[in-house]
Amino acid sequence: MVLRTIGINNCNIQGLAEQCCTTSVWTVDLAYLLQKFNVGFSYFTITLGANPNYSVETFYKEQLPTDLVRVDMLFQKARSAGIKIECGSISGVEISLMILSGNYIAIALVDQYKLSHSWMEDVIVPGFYGSDSGYTGHYILICGYDANSDEFEIRDPASCRKREKVTSKCLEEARKSFGTDEDLLLVSVFAILLLHSALRPSTLVLCYNLL
């Protein structure tokens, strides 16, 4: 989705998966992938490396022992690879302001269960659906914000709908769930568009493919 937005269309899911060299994709893998395509971005996380405490989550349990060394190595080599990683938490307000500027879109790691179910807490009895379901890691693209309704517009690869809207409360709960490290890749859209448009004038027309 992000690559199409900035006018890079000569790739497919299979090709991208091969470049990641793993089926257990972490945010740092996506950062290296964006770097390969010369995409300008900022990487924010509250944990520098793989968190061994996630081994209690079913989602991580099977693959985490194998991933620990690989992921930590990617973090260690990030600076030399030209990838700057910021350790810190980004608030929903900060994200909304950056999205509203029109200069950024964001890739966020969320708990898929909380993303799809937390809105029910606002319209039904809180806790009605329980909290027994474990963490399920999932990536979404944040591409818009409506200040009047306090909702973010997202693109969800798991959804059959082209456009989705979630409340800021729902997104915060899903984005800051245990297991996400609050991982966020803030992609600079226009800097890359200008770079590509120097080679392909039609690129600017493609910038809102997702919008």
C-alpha cells in the first residue's frame, strides 16, 4: 500500500516477502524493506530489540526464540544501514497532527482483535465481549484524520472494505496493546514523491491512490 502510494508499482507481495527473507515479519524488517526502496521514514518504538517477555503470548511463543537473535541483530546494524530508530512513545494527538499536515502517512503495529472489537465497548456494555482473546499482531496504514469526529482513516489489508474509520480511542488501545511496542513507521510522502517525480512526472498523480 505504501509503495503504491509513492508511485512504486513494480513489486508484488511475493517479491516483497522474498526480500524480507522471513515469514515472521517484524517492524524492523519493514524498516529495512522501506530503506531498500529509498523511502524516507522515521521509526518509533518503545523497545529497541525483541522483547523476550512476549513469549507468554501465543502469537509470539512459537517463533520468538528463533527471532530474538535475528531481530536484535537488525536493530544493532540499523544505524550503519542508514536507519534511524527513535525510542519513545508517540501519542495519538501527535499522529493526528502529522497526518493532518498532509506530509505523512503511518504504518502502525496494532492488536488486530482490539482494533476490530474495542469499538463495541463504546456502543455496548463495557467488557461484554470479555478480554480472553490473546494478542494478534497486525499492520495497518493510517492515512487520514477527521478532527470533527476524532476518527482516523485507515487501510486494513485484512478488511474487504477499501476504506475504514476508527476512533482515536480505539486506535490507541489497539496500538498500545502489550505486544506492539507501540511500533510506528512514519513515512514522509512528499519528499519521496518529489524524488520519484523527477524521474516520472506521473508519480504525483499516484500519491493519493489510497485516499
